[in-house]
Amino acid sequence: MRHRVAGRILKRTVGQRRALFRSLICDLIRHERIETTEGKARAVRGDAEKIITLAKRGDLVARRQASQTVADPELLKKLFDEVAPRYKDTPGGYTRLIKVGPRRGDAAPMVLLELVK
């Protein structure tokens, strides 16, 4: 039974899942738009919004907490200097999902996960 079990497993171990989420969040910050499967996008969307909310705080503690997920110093600088100020008056909803249809190889539902401008 899965009563009160939060999160998505995505048929991966804990370490693989963390690495996948970190890379998806870093790619989202780097390119501001990524195309991935619907399940992965829904799983990582909340974590990405939490990282942006941390960056909106802008203090040293928030920067250190965000660096646990975004390990690249250049991406961390972009997150705090470019992405977070864009949403300073927005209380949430920094990302959107746009369905693009099934993937050609296996018909997996694909979406665009992008930062709202």
C-alpha cells in the first residue's frame, strides 16, 4: 500500500533519482526550457520552484542551500542574479508545462517545462 507516501519513484534508486532531479533542475536554469517526459517534469517541478523561492531570499544561507542542488557556480550566479529578480513580486508559479505530444520511439507523453517570463 502507498498510503501517505509522497513523491515519484520513476523506477530508479534514491541516488539515481536525486541525480536526475539535480540535472533536470540545472538544465532548466541553464536553458530556461527543457523537453522531457511528463512524469519527470511533474516530479521535478516542485523542487525547481522551491529553488527559485530560495534564490528570491538572496541571503548567504539561501545560496548555500541552493548550492546543494545546483552545484555549478555559474548556474548558481545566474539563478540568484538573473532568474530570481525576475520573480521578486510573484508569489509562486514560476514554471509551466506545455504538452507536445507523444515521443516517436515509445509514445511516452512529452512536455516542455519552462520558466514563465
